[in-house]
Amino acid sequence: MEIKQVSGPVVHKVAVIGGGLGGLATAIALRKQGIDAHVYERAKEFCPVGAGLALFSNGLNSLDAISPGIVENLKRASCQLNQSVFKKYTGETITQNTATHQEKYGQPTLVFWWWRLQQVLACALPPEAIHLGYRCIGFEQDENGVTAYFDGDKSVRADLLIGADGINSPVRKTLIGDGEPRYLGSMSWRAVIEYNHELLNPNELIFMKGEQKVIYFFDVGGGYRCWTLRVLMPKSPVHESAAEIKSRIVDQFSGWWEPLTGIIGATDPEQILFAPICDRLPLKSWSQGRVTLLGDAAHPMSPSLAHGANSTFEDAYELAQCLSESSSIAEALTTYENRRIPRTQVLQDRSALAEQRFYVTDIGTQDPEKAARERVALEEFQSWVYGYDPNSESRLKPWMEISVT
């Protein structure tokens, strides 16, 4: 692939809407290319919020390409996953697997408290590049630029606007107007708390499954652990108070393994995050004029495969590269979409399918030959996902033989 020689980036000032992981990483990537990128976040301050998440080799490679050295900072703010354990609800171990990502892909699997990851990324930007208390309510564009509008009669003029503002993106609402996210039929309750137990090992993820519900909890470093409960539900439950939500969870898991019931019991009800599992159907295009989308605003997906943040960091790297290598904004955004949409569509589709299969309980009774074929297909898919290397043209190779039937 021949790279065009251009005199410099095709934009000088960029407004990034959203101060989450994608928005911050994108601003870092753009500023490394000499672009004056600023982040506009609706929150008035960055607080200890969010649950746990995992970064795999593709996400870490992207961040390392964006800002060499940042991965070392991330390792100090996270926990390296060394093993995963599948248990019965009573605590007996069914399977135990040692993490092999370092050997296979050259990077460990890091698990974080979302807030800690946000802190590391925010600290990689100059303070004057982050603007808090800016809730975007719309934008207008013309041939010379784009104006973003915010609450309080505030506005910002830029050459390019990037919507990195999540699954309920106001930028996407104005740009695409495709309605509400798609509910996938399950709800999630999760929290991060400081917790220790003699039966819980460091650097470990534990997964347990019951009737139409699953739970997993894992070390996120610094003495903190994350627990996530998912329940198959045809409809979103009625509104409940924080205390009622916790009471319902405690009742549902009465009789389960003691460390599990213990960590839930020790959680402040106000710390429990509650949300439906949703995604959106893939788009054929997520750019118009001087406006584009990134991360969950562009391709929200079920968390079942844990690819959301990782694919977002891929977006950030590729968008910055396209803007630095292209001769026009239109060319840059077209190249960005061509590089990202085919890959993220596969991830969206596979994540939605995995969400449906999350609650299947008869996996062990399937035909052995079919199970073996599925293992091979899974290994090939994982190699394609985790093997993403920003320094290799092979990263753009599509996954042509995938089936989600």
C-alpha cells in the first residue's frame, strides 16, 4: 500500500465530543500528529466511576502506536490477567485456563477499573486541551468548518468534529438520526469495590453461570475487584431504588459461593451500575462532511467479547493516521471508514451473537466434531482480532469467511 506524501495534516483544529476513553485517546493521537485537538466533556469533573474492562493486544498495540510508552503507564494502573476460572455456582472449579496472550500476541491482557484508565489517558493530554462541563446539544457545518453548540450558549468552531460520545451520542443523533439503541435482551449490574477474600486469588477472573444468568468478577489492581452480573430478561425491569436493586441481587444469589455473595453484600448500593445490554446495527457510513463518529458512537457492541474499548483505540489510531496522510478531509474520512467499518461490523455481529449464546447451558452435550470445528474457527477469529498490528498492512485484512448463523 503506497502512502501519499502530503505537506501536513488536512485539519488544524479538531473538536472531540466526549471525554471517555475513545475521546481522550483520539485527542492524544491527533496532537501527536501536530493537530490542535480539544476534548469537550459533559461531566463537570472526572470522578471514580465505571466498572471493569479488559485491554487485549490489539488495543494495547494501538495505544502504543498512538503514544509510545503509554502502555507501561497502563500496566502500573491495572492488573495483568494470569488465569481464568469457570466455576459451578457452589464454587467447584469446572475448568481453569492460564492466560497465553503474552506468548501468542506479544502483549498481556490487562484488566482495569474504567476510571483508572481514563486517568492515565487524561494525564497524557495538556490540561488546557480538556474542557469539562460542555454538554453538546448539536452542530452546524459549512464548507469552511463546523460549529459545535453546548449548553449555556457556548460554541466552538473547528475544522473537524468527532463524535466520541457513546452509544447515546448526541452527535450521532444529529448526523444519522437512527433512533434508540437496540436492546439485546439482557440486563447488567456491576460495581468496583475494595475487597479481599482468602479464596480469591490475585490476577484472576472467575466466571459462574446459573439459570439465565451469569456473573464474573476479577481483580482490577490496587486491592479492588469488579463484579458483573448479567441476567437474561425479555424487558427492562421497572425502575427501582439503589437499595431495592441490591436486595434483588442478594436474593437471586442466595446459596451461591460465599466469596460471590460476600462481594455483592459488601457493595454500597449507590455504587452499583445498572444498564440494559444494547448495541446498534452497523452503519454503511458514519461520516458526513466535516463530522465523523468513533468508538461506541460509531459501532456500539455487546460487551460479551470485551472488544468495545479495544476497537475504539484502533479507531483512534487509524483516524489520526488518515488525517495525517490524506490530501483532503473527504479523502481522510473515506479511508478511515474503509479501514474501520468492515472490521467493526464483524465485531458488532459476533458480539451480538455471543450475547445470545452467553446463557446456553448445554454446551457440553454438543457433537464432538462440531465442537472441534468451532474451536478452530474461534482460534482463527481470535488471531484476526488480537493480532492487529498498527505497523503492519495485514491489520487491514478483512475477515471474509465469518458466519454468524
